[in-house]
Amino acid sequence: MANIKSAKKRILVNRTKAERNKAIKSGVKTAIKKVHAAIEANDKEAAAKALIAATSTIDKAASKGVYHKNTVSRKVSRLAQAVNKMA
């Protein structure tokens, strides 16, 4: 354990941020799974709605700095491509 006050604070702040990032990443994964589930069920409407929700969730994660913008772009692109292949 750190002895210096500022180091103790960094530990607490880092722990808080890690928990927040973990929650956001978990939400992104859940949104992606919902899109894939709709695709598996062959439900075009549900897949389109889930894609919009997932895109929003992923973009919010990027704005919070959880994911790099290129990672976000790749995730959204792959989801959109998967939904468009259904047609």
C-alpha cells in the first residue's frame, strides 16, 4: 500500500475509473449480443432497432474515452455489415 497521500488518492481514483470503464464495456458487449441475437433469429426489424441502440451505446463509450475512435468505427461497421447482409 502506498504511503504518500497523492499515491493513495491515485489508487482510489484509478479503481473508480476502472469500475466505470468495466460497466461501460459490459453495456457495449450486451448491445452487440442483442444485435447478433436478432440476426440469428432472422428478425430484420429487431436487428435494425438493436443496431441503432448498439451504435448509440458504442458511440457514448467512445465519447467517455473507454474505446479508441478506430475501435468504435470497426465495431459499428461490422455490426452494420452483418445487419445489411440479412437483406
